[in-house]
Amino acid sequence: MVNWGRLITAMVTPFDKDMNVNYDMAVHLAKKLVEEGNTALVITGTTGEAPTLKLEERVKLYRAIKENVDVPIIAGIGTNSTLDTIAIGQKAIEAGADGLLIVTPYYNKPDQKSLYEHFKAVAENLDASIMLYNVPGRTGCNLLPETVAKLAEIENIVALKEASGNINQISDIIRRKPKEFLVYSGDDSMLLPSMAVGVYGVVSVCSHVVSKEMKEMIDAFVAGDTKKAMEIHLKLFRIFESLFVVANPIPVKAALNLMGIEVGGLRLPLTEADDRVKELVRKELENLGKDIIK
């Protein structure tokens, strides 16, 4: 079983005022997240605005963070081109990535046979542990449980980030998967319900601001204290909702900036949070007792 732990943050990519990658702030944020209980970090996922990053920026991020934290670094490398995904993956491995997060190809809507062949080709050409990523709301295609089970037979495909939001699909995946294959929730608000049917952990966005609380919830559930886990889940529910009120990572970057963690703006086609979103995020952070810059 791969040792990535239960709490993984999909990190934002900080930018400076000129919209260049702020590598020093990326390292600072990564260290903060590890100190707060994160067991691994995803770099250059959707939350990290991967489609807007140049390959050299990605590689420099992997190296900078790998050199400064002692948890596994998982590089988000998925594209809608199998050859490009392999090429980016090779560069990520050379830069020290401990694993690869690979989203289902988007826009061109491959069928299940095509999805299987895509991931099989990537796995055969990259010497690294792979986490599949299913997020049909973003990609336009759904990696079905029977395809996941078939892919899980490939030695270096070891985990799945499942963000279908469908508890029946999650249950079917858990029922079919090999014992050592790990399933992570890709939706913060679905973490606790999903753990009830066998999900191992989470690849989270909200953990940027509530890592300690999420770790406490996970630990409580694993220890059998479901009442405490439920109470924490309900306490966090509004921040789970608020950080997805518009496209991720717009709200979470607003939240971090409000907390004095200067991650900067977003590269187009995404734009910064408007006043309505900032006020909503501010309110929920204050309700949780978080320190906000005035």
C-alpha cells in the first residue's frame, strides 16, 4: 500500500503582483500545511491552476517544494493528450515527485475503453505510483467503477481521487477495488459520508484553511468516535460550501489572502473573487475563529 496518508491538500500556486509564480510563498505554504497535519501534497492540480503553468514553472515548483518538506509530493500531470501526459510525468519524476495525479482526459469525452487504454499507456511509460482522478463535473466524462477496478489491477495504479459526488458510485468502487488500492474523496463535503462506506482519506481544497479540524475529524472517525466526527463535519459544512461558491480556486485564494497568506491573484481565464465572494468567505472564516487581516 502506498504511504500517502489520509489528509492531502491540493495546493494553490501562489503568484506575485506581476503574476509570476511565487516560489518562496509556495514553500512557505507547503511547510504550513505539513505542520498542520497534511500527510502529502498535490502540486499543480486543478487547484494549482495547472493549465496556466509553463512546464518549466511546474518543474521548478516540484523541486522547490520537494526540497523543503518531508511528506510525499504528488504532481498533477493529467491532460487530454496521452503523449503530453507521459512527457509531463517524466519531467515531474525527474524533479523528484513521489507520485502522479492524473485526471481523466477532458473535453474530448473518451469512452470507457479509451479511458482504460489512456491510463494503461501512461502507467506503462512512467515509473511512479499513480492516483487516478475522476471529476466528471469538470471533465465531461465519468470513470466508471468497472473501469476503475480493471485499472487497479495495474501495479503502479494505486489510488483514486473520486469526485463524482455520487455515494452509490463510490460504494460500487469500494466494493470492486483490490484491498490495497486506496480511494480518496475529491469533495471536502463528501469526506465523512464517503469514509462511512470505505474511502481512505481526502484530497482537499478546504484544508488550506482548516487542516487541523479536518485531521481531527478523520482521526475521530478512524478511532470509532463517529459522534465527534459528525460534529466537526457539521461545524465545517459552511466553509466547505463557501469555498466552492464559484470556480475553485477563486474562493480559497481569497480565503488565504484574507488570512494574511499572500498567494496573490489568479491567471486568466480565472479572475479574483468579487466583493460578494470575499464577504461570504470572510464571514465563514470568522465563524470558525480564524484570524483575518482587517
